[in-house]
Amino acid sequence: MYQATQKGLPGAEGRIRRHAARRFAKPPRPAFPLLLILFLFFQVQAILPFSAEAAMSAEEYRVKAAFILNFAGFADWPDSALPDGIFTIGILGSDPFEGAMDALNGKSVKGRKVRVRRYNDAEDARGVDILYISPSEKRALPAILRTLRNRPILTVGDHPGFAQAGVMINMVVIKKRVRFEINNHTAQQSGIRISSQLMKLAKEVIDQ
């Protein structure tokens, strides 16, 4: 009996050690960019709810401006784009940001300094890197997208139906939280690659 128990000890001890190793092993670490965007997504959204409508609107657009800046970190432009040291974010049409976009001037994106510019005509905005298309331009949106077609410009909006119409990233507010839709088909046609990590967090992804 003693001999049989003695023979069984090495196997039992090995199983105990393996169990302990599994129990105390560190879990695999998620990819750092995913952690970063999760922080952005949940932390920035958390500050949206306000009781006063005017305050809510101002805070909403401050958050949306931050989202637009961070979208740039999760998109890749063609090698021929972004040739100089300036990263231009354009606003086409009426500006609802009340200065929140101007606060982005001088910040760094992909090693380039951000410059915010405003435009009334899509033709004049053909050299920007990101273009926010205001809801004021909804009637002209088809013509605007034709003007920008196949150009390496990340188009962003915040009006219902913009993503379905061809805007690459469209922000929507759901229960006082900023979410976003992605038109990956339009982005690919323009040579812009949107990170799969960003697409995982999108409310909707349009691929065709």
C-alpha cells in the first residue's frame, strides 16, 4: 500500500503544480491600442450627461472634437498623403463646436501639428486630412462626396444617415453618449485604412 502511494506521488504533485501555475498565471494582456481606445470610448462618454440643454450641447461638441482628434490615431493614410509637417482638420459648413475645435490647434497627430481650418466649399477643402461635414450641408452632401471621391480625406459627420450616404465616420448620440458608425467601404475607396479595433467599437460598420 505504501509503495503504491509512493508511486502515485509524483503524478499527484505534478497535477497540483500545474493547477497552481494555471491559477496564479497572469492573464494575457490585451493589445495596447485597444486599451487606449477603450479608455477614450468609455471615459470621454462618461462626461456627457447634463441637465441643461445648452450645457449639454456645448459639452457634446467638446467631446465630439476630442473624438475627431483621436479618430486620426486609428486610421492610416496612403504613403503619398500627409507629406508635410501639418495635419489639417477642416470644418465644412456651419461650425457647431463653439471654439472646441480651435482648442485642437497645435496638438500633435502622427508627428504633425494640427491646424484647424473652415470652408464653405468642398473644392477648397480638397487638401485637408480630416473633414468634418456639418449638418448644415446635408442637402449638398451627395455633391460634396462626389467632389471628395477617392481622395485620402477622412470624412466625419454627426447627422443621421451620413454614414449610409458615404461619410466615413458618423457620430451619433444615444442616451447622451457619443457613439459612431463607420462606412469602411468609402474609406477603402479613398485609400484610408480604419483600424479593426475602432470598428469593433462602432455602432455599425458598412462594408459595401
